[in-house]
Amino acid sequence: GSIMTKGQIIGPKNNPKINANLQLTNVETNNTRIGSLASDIKLNLAANEASHINLRVTKIHIHDYLIDALNINGIITTSKQAINIKSFAAIDIPGLNLNLKNIRFMLAKDSNRLIYSAHFVSGPGKLDVSGETALNKANLASKINIIGANFLASNTENMQLYISPDLKLDFTTDKLEAKGTIKIPKANIQPSDLTGVATLPNDVVFVDKQHQQLLIKKQTLKVYANINLVLGDQVMINAFNIEGRLNGQMRIYENPNNTTASGA
């Protein structure tokens, strides 16, 4: 691979302007490969002045995950009290046959909080994420809202899936609480051939109830959930020579000791 950089610093020492350009080609680390990356950065360190970032990346491989293209345009403004970042992006995800577009991201920081929001468009629907994190608490207590409508979450040959979530997450360094509703207004599920016999890998270990409790105690993040899963009237399945429509709803409860589900 290759790396090329160039830049210049102009203006007074106490409030300089920095122009930088970075280009990467076929760069590979332990678990990440980047086909190409080009960025243009214009930083203005004077208070209340805007800085601009333009980033273009293609063929990002992270483990076995591929992002075909990522484009980000961002504006950063700073003052003594706060930092604000706004960006616009688009992402292609071939593995799910998705194109996430009209992505908007906002990040703001004041003395005690980190405030953020993101907006995504996929297919005919959208997804909005918003939240804040307390910076003055040791456990980084966070509240996150996820709201969407007819968001295309998968568009593969085996699964076309649309979701309409309305979730609230309370998150700390050691606990995650999730509650709300996930509606699936439309889906077309056609699993691959499952008639073959599957064997478990050699490293799978079965544990009894006592050892399961010990494993639970060792978990650093405790998860609690109360989520209602609702299927709409356009959820179709074609598997095992059976074709039909799924409907109904299911409530899922989870705590560190148990997971249960009930519904009809």
C-alpha cells in the first residue's frame, strides 16, 4: 500500500489555519483493509470559526464485513464552552444489499454532556437515533432513543426486512436496559436450504445450571429488556415447502439470569 500526506499552516501562531490532505491506497492492518481513502481537512482554530472535513473511502473490509463506499462531509465549530460537529454521509453495504443515504450526524459537547443524533434513509423508510451521555458521572450514564418507520434493514435474496422501531435505551458501563416496540410491517423470508445435518464445532461447551450462574456473574454488562415484537400483515415466509403469512406479536423479557418470550 501507499500513504501520501501534504499540508500547510498559515496565519498567526495563536489562531492558525491548517490545510491538510491525506491519501491511502491498499492499506491493511490486522483486521482491516482499506482500498482507498482520500481526505481534505481545513481547520480553523479560532473560536466560533468553522472547520471543514471531507472524507471519501472505498472498499473498507473490517473482519469479514464490507462497506463498499463511505462519503462524509463535516463542519466543526468550537468555542470555549462547546464543540459541535455536523456531518453528511452515504454508505453502501453489499453484504445486506443496502444503500444508506442522506445520513446526517450531529455531535455536541458542553461541560457536562455529550449530545448526539443521527438520521438514516434506507429503502422507503428512515431511522432516527438521538441521545445524550453524562460526562460528569463515572458510569457515563446514557439515554438513547431509536425511532424509525419502514426502514429497510436487509435486502438480500433470503431476507427482505422492513422495521419500524420505537426503543428507549438506558446505558451505563455495566448495565443496558432496553424497552419499547419493534414493528415489522413487511418482510419476505426465504431461508437457504436447511435440510442438511449440521454439527456443532469442537469448541462448543455445554454447561449445567450451576456453571451457568458463574458465567453470568462474570459478565461485565448486565442486560435487561422488555420489548414487544409486532408482525404486520405483509410478513411472508417460504421455507420447508411451506409458504404462508406470519402475524401476531411477542413480548420478550430478558435479565441477566433468564430470557423469556410470550405472545400469539
